[in-house]
Amino acid sequence: MIRRSLRSLLLVEDNPGDARLLREMLSEGGAHKMGMTHVESMSEAERQLGQASFDMVMLDLGLPDAHGLEAVRRARAAAPRVPLVVLTGLDDESLATEALQEGAQDYLIKAQIETRGLLRALHYAIERKAMEEALFAVKERAQVTLNCIGDAVVCTDIAGNITFVNLVAEKMTGWPAEEALGRPMAEVFRILDAVTRQTTPNPMDMAVVQNQTVHQPSNCVLIRRDEFETPIEDSVAPIHDREGKATGAVIVFRDVSAARAMAQEMTHSAQHDFLTGLPNRMLLNDRVDQAITLSARNTKKVAVLFLDLDGFKHINDSLGHPIGDKLLQSIAKRLVSCVRGSDTVSRQGGDEFVVLLSEMAQQEDAAISALRILDAVSQTHPIDQHDLHLTASIGVSVSPDDGMDAETLIKNADTAMYQAKENGRQSYQFFKPAMNVRAVERQSIEESLRRALERKEFALHYQPKVKLATGEITGAEALIRWTHPTRGLVSPAQFIPVAEDCGLILPMGRWVIREACKQARAWIDAGLPLYTMAVNISSMEFRDDNFLESVFTTLSETGLDPKSLELELTESVLMKRAESAASVLRTLRTRGVQIAVDDFGTGYSSLSYLRKFPIDALKIDQSFVRQITSAPDDTTIVTAVIGMGRSLKLRVVAEGVETREELEFLRAHQCEEAQGYYFSQPVPPSQFGILLKSGIPESAVIVHR
């Protein structure tokens, strides 16, 4: 009956008769091969336990040198992992309970022992000890695991009192475990709404009542014991017994200070110009619309001043980008000093600024502000030992006469600004409906665009992407070029917006993808090392119902492996319809097409959505790359995007690399790929084929250490 695991037993019994009886019982029960050592005192038992290994200890509680619970404690101290069964002549329930609490596996009354009961007690004692050891191992693993993870963990019973806190929770709450245990959760885990400063609902109650995992509101802060506040995210789940009844809850929470700071930084970057810190186009539009709404209620006027710098390009080209950037910063400060705190100064990009004047009493106030701005801009700008001079041209539109929304007001102010330039510059001009010069120009471009495809006036140039670790060309970006029969080369900045406005971007986009795929297949067939061909996709193309079919048809007809095609989309394109965008991206990725987020950091993507998009690469906008040389103390966006890309296991490609300093910085921060004039400007197919054969010149990619 005794299992083979019981091979040796130590009997501690001072009564020889009782010892002999126990030996006979064990022999009768089939344990005659078991080795039994008999000692008559606790001190002798301690010596035996120190010298030999036993599978079981049977202990009399009435020894000459140890009595009752003292004998149990000494036996446990001598052999804490050996099963212990106690023997006594007393039928004392309280003593039995205490002996079991001290670590005994069973309690036998001598007068009641019979052979089967003895053998069963020994067998069960071994099993219980094994289960205790297994349970201890599980608890120890759980304890170590919970103390090693980065999240804080707090457990409660059904009454809401703390039953467990891990090390992270101790640190975040300021409550050591020994002080926290048994206290109400609300006392240890104090949560406030960061906005209202009100105590949030008890998360344990929510989880138990709803019988599911719940989350606190996103703007919660944890109040530490010393009143220090920490933004947190958490989840709370009920704990159930075997019958499914809730017995408590477990709360897992984490410090999100860094994540929220980055989110705020990204939000600020999405709404502000990186160079001047002024509101950008997106934020300006919102403020203009708000100002129009308020002015209508207060019977006031709103003016928009569109400002373009005269002579900036010459200064920028002759003295370099760093000087030009500092000049733009100086202009920004001058403009802010010319307006009220309730007004807005925005940089639109390049050397264009827009000023919003809210709640004007009369239109003449805009003229006064324009004259003040013209004078401020024309004053000397001392930049790096240069005394720089330039002027400005300003166009003015006024609501409600010139428009009732931001887009119309800004567009009309822009139109008026061009009239001011034609009138001699360093002047301002109010918008008039007759100003259609730019509209005529736009119409001319649109008409020419409609014939450009059939006349084969478009061509593709290709710019290489370079792997910074090796200097090899990893891919090409296809860029459209238009040579007009009379105008000559037309800038994409001029015709792409027109093509998007009139819908011509769709046939143009299909042509670009087809030509790029054909060229990529030709280079690959020629044995040239081209891994990917990147093509920019506009928002209109991406939203087109036939977009996916067009891409897959092109790949099939040109024979290009889908893995060799990379589509580049901006953040704004993805975020306009995030859910449908994610679906389209998943279909592309399923077929092997690669996805890159272009101009990353200039849009307004949500990080939570970005993680859900099936993308392969992030492209750092060249404006941030330019900061490496223009503002070396403010490169946080570049380093943050590189770090973010690495953490999300995405390739990071830096755009617009123009200097060795930028290259060295990007390589030092482990940016994977780069492209820009430093390596090569966009070139026709024949020249790009030569680059694929010969590679980028060694001097352009090797960084001397």
C-alpha cells in the first residue's frame, strides 16, 4: 500500500512499545522493505536529520527533551521540506490545529491508529507535502514574474482591501507591501480625473459589477502617498473562484508620462511650424474659422494678411540655408510683436506667412497692421555678422465680404498678395473680385495638363535610396517631371495641386505607377541591384474605388514582383479615413506590396492608429532632417522618429539629406536609409541605370571615424 516514494522513515518515539507496534503495522501493510530509523529524543532526531535524508518523519509530541508544538517547530527547522506526521496520546483538537498550522501534514492519536489508517495517513502526508511544494513553486514564479514586469499590479479581495502589490506598484503608490496589505484600495490606489480633479469611480467595483475587464478614463492621474502625481493607464479585471463568483480584482497600471509627453510633442509638432514655432496651416485654418464664427456674433470683422518675403530666395541661395532659417525666425518674432495676443501669426511654409486679425472694428485696422508689419520686416536683421535687408508683399482679405471660411479668406489674401507684388512690392493690397490673374494662370495649367499625357510630355526621374550601413542603393523613388512645349520645365509644386483639384491626378498617377513598374522590371531583368521602386500616392488616388484593382493589374501586366513596389502615403492621407485606409493597406500588404509613411511628423496621425496600420517604413520629412544642421540643439523629432521606428520594427528613411553632417548624425543614431542631394538628385532612367551599376560614389557614403 505504501508507494515506492516512501523509502526511508524516521520515527521519533520515546516509548519502545509504541515504536514496536508502529513497526509491525508498517510491516503488515507491505512496507517491510522500507527503512525505518527509530530515535527516542528530539536531539537525536536533529542529529539524524542533519546526517541522512528521509522521506517521512513521524514525531511523538511527548518527548523527554521536547514537548508539544516545540517538538514540531524543531523538527520543521531541522527538515523543512520533509513531510511530518505527529503522534500523540491526547485527543486535543486545538493542539492538532496548531500542529498543522506549524507545518505538520497529519495528526494521529495513538489509541486510534490501525494499520490501513496509518498507511493511508502516511501516503496522504507525502501527497500533501508534494502539493505544498508545487504550490509554493507556482506562487514563487508568480511573485518573481509580477515583481520583474514593468507594469504595476495590485490585487484586492471582494471587500476592496489590498491583498497584493508588486514592487512597481509599491514605488508608484509610495506604499510598501507590508503597510498596504489589508488597507482599502481607495486609500492606496488614489485616482483623480486630471481635468475635473474629482475622484474617479472605484475600478474594482466597476470590474466586479460588469464582470469584465474595464479601464479608467484616459486622463487619470495616480496620487502617490507623498501627493506626487503620475499619469497612468490601467485595466481592471475581476478574480473568480471555481464557481465563477467574483472574489476580488486585479488592477494593472503603468506610468504613461513619457508616452503622453511624446504625444503632446507630436501634437504640437503637427500644429506648429518646426522652424519658427508658429501655428502651421492646419491650426491657422481652425483659428480663422473660429474667429469668423465669433465675429458674426459680435458684429466684428476678421482680416487675413498673406505675406510673402521679397528677396528671401536670393539671401537663402547666396548665404545658405542656416542663415535663411535664422532670418525666417527673426521675421516670425517681428510679426508676433506687431499684433495683439488675440491675433495669430502662422508660417505657411517657405517664406510665406499668414496673419489673422480677429475682432476688428473696421477694415482700416487691417491697413494699419499691414503698414506696421511692412515697416518691421524692412528693418535691418542682424544675422551672424550679416546685416540683412528685405521687404514684404501683403495681400489682405476681410470677412464677411471676401469669404466666410478659412480656405476662401486665405486664398483671396494670397491672390491679393500677388497683386501687391505686381504693384512694386513692399506694399499691401486688399482683395478685389476682379483679381483673377492667378485664376487665369491656373486655368492655363489645367488645360495644358489635359493634353500632356497624350502628348507624352511627362517623364519620370529617379532618386536613389541608400542603406547607410553599407552605402548600397536599396531602391528608387519615382518622381514625375513635366516639360511643357512652350513653358519648358514646370515645377511639380505648380502642376500637382492643379491636377489634384481637377481630378487629372488619377490618370497621371496610374501612368506613374505603370512607368515605374516597367522601368523597375527592366532594371531587374538586366541584372541590376534594384530592390524596391517607390511611388508617391495622392489622397485622391488612394480614395479612388479602383485604386487596388489598378495597382494589382499594373503589377500583373508589367510582371513586377509586388514585393518590389513600395507605395508612399502621407499621414494626412491615412488619417482622413483611418479605418478604410487600414483595410486598403492590409489588402496591399497581403499581396506583398510595401507601404511607407511619407513626410512623417508633418501630419497629424494618432500614434494608436499608426501602430494599427500595416506599414513597413517611416520617412522622416526633410524639414526635420534640415534641423540637424540648422538647429542642432533641437533634433528631438528626428531622434524620436528613429527611435519610434526601431521600436515598431519599421525601416526609417531620412529624406532630403544634403550635408555630410546630416549623414553622420543619421548614421550615429542608427537611421537605416536615406535619400537626398548629398547622394544624388533625381535623374533620368539612363543615369540611374549607371548609378545602379557603379553605385554611389564612395566619398559620399563613407563616414570617416
